[in-house]
Amino acid sequence: MRIAFAFLIRLAAATAFAQPYPSKPIRMVVPFPAGGSVDAVGRWVSQKLAEAWKQPVLVDNRAGAGGNVGADIVAKSAPDGYTVLLTTPGLAISPSIYRKLPFDPLHDFAPVSQLTDTFLILVVNPNVPANSVSELIALARAQPGRLNYGSSGSGATIHLATELFRIMTATDFVHVPYKGEAPAYAALLANEVQLALGPVSGLLPHIKAGRLRALGVSSAARSAVMPEVPTIAEAGVPNYEFTSWFGLFAPAGTPREIVSRLQGEAAKIIFMPQIRERLPAMGNEPVGSTPEQFAAKYKADIEQYAAVIREARVPPAD
């Protein structure tokens, strides 16, 4: 009886995998609250996936612990392509920040595709007497410890981007962490902190209104959104480059053919004109890399972030 039951289980599993993918709804876990830029991209991609595959693709917002709550759900899901993760470099930062994680960031996920490349923009409050990156560096060196910078939290991408800037410029800025980008930007507008490096989506309206002054972008090339703003590298910090990304992952062990199908469709979607034209205003450029390219990028980022965290002596979190 037990042998017959085991045979039926194996037969059912084989039948499930024999069905063409996808044959049922897909869950896309976004480990951040609804309404943010990651959520927006997730909903654009999920809608187009559903249209292409004639199956529902449902966005599931599972915020918490810097993205680790949602990541853990996907890490422990069946590797069948029906649960995927759309996230940020927070996943690559976590192993160097948290003392203990409920998953292995390097081995519990199958990288599918880097969907976008996201630049950051260095801004200062208008009361800061600096109109360029070089002037900001000179001011910081003349007044060490007098300028504060805000971030969305210790270990966040914004924090590490600014720490890398501080290290490369041999300056002494004081880090003031907030619980999210919104309160950090409110503090910047009120001159409670004097500078920040953040995504253009949250800063551009204030720059256009003259409430903040843009000094440089963190990408290797200037942005089409603000071509008049130089890169930080060309403005006085040679070789500085720091970009973020939105990436798609599946659980480790997901069949190669399913990963390839997910990557191919997602890459096609991110370059659709109606999506591509929306990305620059969020500070994003479409990428659509292969699983191999994204795996290499992800591994390199884990190492890069670990080096910055060590150099900056960022305290570990529980």
C-alpha cells in the first residue's frame, strides 16, 4: 500500500512538471510596501506577463526587515516558477548587515534577470554653500563633522552609497538614519540634514522647485532626465560609481527552462515602449540581463557591499 501511494505521489509530481509552464497563477513577491517604485515596476511587469501568458500574475507585497520577510517566503517556496521575487540590492547587502538570516542569500535563490539599473543623485539643501561636488568636498574637509547626511536606514543602499562617497573623498559626514526615504527627505528639506544621495524619483520634484540643489549623479554616464547634472566621477571623485537595481529571482532549484522563459519574457517586457518611457523619471534604465549575467552581478555586489560595510564600520543588526 505504501509503495502504491509513493508511486502515485511521484506520478502526480511528474504530471505537474509535464504541464506547459505556466499552467496556473504566478505570485510575484515584492518585499516592500505598495506604492513605491519597486512595487510600480512589479505591477507593470506582472500585468504584461499575465497578458502574454494568459495566467494571473499577482503582486504580493510582503514588507519587513529590509526586504528579508518577502525574500524568505520565496527562498522557502517550491522551485516550480510559480513564486518569484522582485527586489533590490538589499538582498545582496543583508549577509553583511544581519547577524543571522533565515535563508542563504547566495544559495537559496536563482537569479533570473536584472530588470533595471538605477542611479542615485547627490543633493544638498540650498543653505549649503556648495554649488558643485568639488565645493562640497572642500566644505566638508574645512568643517569635519559639521555636515549631516540622511538615509533611509543603516545598511540601506542610500547609506552605503554615501559612505562610499565619504570614504573616497576622505571627508567626515555624520550619518543620520531615518525610517524610510520620506522622513529622510523631509529632514533634508528642513535642513536638519544637509545632504543626501537618493533615487531621483523622490528628489526630482524638489530639485525642479528649487528646494534642493543637485550636484551629481552616481552613474557612469549622465542621465537623460537631468543631462545638465554631471556624474560624481567627472565632478571631482574619479572612479566613483554606485548604482542600484531591480532584479527578478526564483527559488534555487527552479528548472533551467522555466528560469529561461521567465527571463526572456521579463526582458522583453522591460523594453516595451510603454514601460521603457516610464523608467527614466524613476531614475531607472532597462537592462534585461541573462541569468548568468545577473548571477555574476549579484555575486559581485555581495562582495562590494561587504567591503564598504567593513570599511565604514556599519554595526550589524539582529
